[in-house]
Amino acid sequence: MAPKSLFHKLTLFVGGTLVIAILILGHASMDKTVFSKNVISQKLEALKSHLTVFSDSYFGNTSKVSPEIWKTTEELQTCSPIKSISFAKTHKTGSSTVQNIFLRYGWENNLTFVLPEKRTWMFGFKTQFSAVDAHTYPSWNKINMFDMFIFHSIWNYKEVKKLVPKGPVITILRDPVELFESGYVYMGLSKYYNMDINKFAKSKILMKSAERKATAVFGKNQLLWDLGLNPALMTRKEAVMAKIKEWNTEFDLVMIAEQFDESMLLLQNQLCWDVADITYLKLNERVPAAKSKMTDETRRVLRKWLWADYLVYDHFKTKLEELVFSIQPQQDFQNRLSAFRATNNQLRSQCVKVKGDNKFLYGKYKMALPIVLGYVVNEEIEGCDLYAISEPNFFMMVHQRQMNKQLEL
């Protein structure tokens, strides 16, 4: 396991029942009209009923976001950890950090991973994922089922479930403007177009010459593309809304990058893991020189251009915020959040020796691109190295372990 000595003093504070309470008060006069408790209670119940009917009728029943996702302290201590997970890894959303959490847990618990048939850490991006794209291990896995699906693909729920039939389905989203800026630099589009993102917004977008190509790995409405929506349908609002309704039932938890730590606590409760298992070092963060300074006009243009991605992002961001708000008592959640952040800070202070680009890194810590930051860690503390291993190198570790298992039988 991760270095438990770093975490054993952490006390978890967990809220109880989930109750969504939305109170709309009309315009109050200067004498501050006071409503009776009965009137307020009646209005809350009526509004709650109305919103439930609307939400269920359009997006489908939201029972996946239910009390069982949040556990009391006693329940966390007695529940059984979930060891089967399907993760839709999305581009430029913090998904590499989440993936590392799953890789560490799977490595430490000797779990099995769905790996690409080809020797690479990503599945193909020409078509949606298919179960036949996965590496098979007939000597030790005749039924061809695994514990974890966590590597990049074009998401295909039905095909993933053929290989990982058990466990929750999880993904993470990010504000589409921030996502696009990150990918524009990371994927080399600034060099391809020979212009920064501000000029791109003024010329390519406003001139309507930046629509997504069918074969592009990165481009307009990246969230929708990563989650499997056909690019030809991205201009049709009704098609996007229908897909959101579908994802609303497929995913057990949709995390939000802008509420990363809050998402981590929900993930912990979903999986019934120890707090040490969800601690992290931020991976694939770009060096400061590789971050664009977007103007307000660029942000406005991008937001309008990415309207379809905002439909899915806004829906699940609201859903996560309502879930967090519904946890009562709320102070317990906030106390637990503060404790988690303090534990994560302790991890960084004890494990990290150097944070820098590839000029400072070596071996398994070297990152896939020179414009992102990685870590040199204190290898004398057991488990610290797993936090900093780059995705390509962690993939090779898992690949070699599963191939060795194949050869041993």
C-alpha cells in the first residue's frame, strides 16, 4: 500500500443523509417578511417534487447519485473496498492524475487491467473502443474479464462492460474553454496553425474554418468526442441532450476538475477505499511557459464555439455541486475536505524532492512530453515512487506483469 505512516492520524468526518433543499424566497420588503416553518416546509417539498419529476423525465432517474455514495465514518471502516472500475479517460481534464490513483491501487492489490492489443498506453482513436481491441491472456484469463479499464479510448460503454462487467463507471470533465486551451498547446496545434490561441479564436473560429475533422484526436467539443458522440451529431442540440441523458444513467460518478478534491472524497466513498488510496500528485501539468494567456474576448468566442461541450459540462457540474451541497451535516464534509487536503500536503512534503520538466527527471519518472512537469521523489519512503511514475512507464510495468503471468502458466 501507499506509505500508511503518512496517513494514520487522519480522522474522517462524514456526513449522513442526502437531502437536497432549494429555497426560493420572493422579493422581501424592508420589514423582512418571515415565513412560518410550515409554509417553508410545504414550499420545499413542492419544489423538490417538481424538480425530481423534471429531472427524471428528461435525463432519466438519477438514483445513481444516491445516499449509498456517501458513507458514515463507521460505514467506511466496515464496508468492502470495490476493486472493479471502468474509467472513461478524457483529454486534458486531470484524468492522468485520476488514472495514477487507479494504477497505484491496482498495482498494490495485484489487479488486472484491460490493455491495448498494441504495445501502447492508448487504445485507437479512429473508431470507438471495441472489446476486440484489448490484449488477451488465454493461459490465465480464459473468460477475458478484468478488474480495471482506465486507458485512453473513444468511450463505448457496452464494449467496456464486456471486459469489466462489475463495478462503477466513472469519468472526469473540465471547463471546456480551459480544456481547449490546454490541448491547443499540448497537442501542438499552436505550432500546426502557427498562431497562439487568441489569434486562432479571431481568425479560424470567427471565420468558421475550425470545425472538427472526423479523424482529429483533439479539437472542438473534446468532451463529447472522448465520450463517444459522433462529430456529425455535435451541431444538433437534441442529439447532444439525448447523449447526456444516456450518460446520466451510464456513469455512477462524473467528477469535475474544478472541484477535484471534492470529487476525490466522493470517489473514496463510492469505492470504499482508505484515504491514503486517493491521495495524489498532480500529473501532466504544463510548465508555465506552455500556458496561454487568453484575452476576455478569446474566452467569450471559445465559450460560444464550444456550446455543445458546455451542455454536458454544465449538467454534470451542477449535479456534482448539488450532491456535495446535499451532504448533511455540511460542516462534517468541509472538515473532512480540509483534513484530506492537509494529508495530501503532507504527502507532497515527504515524497517530493524535485518538481520539474524532463531536464530534471530520469528513468520511469520521465514524462511523455518535455512541456509537462514531473517529480523526483524520495524512494526511501515506501510507495512514493508510484505517485510519480509517468503513464507510459506505468503502462509498461503493468504490461510486463501481465505478460509474465502469461508466460509462467
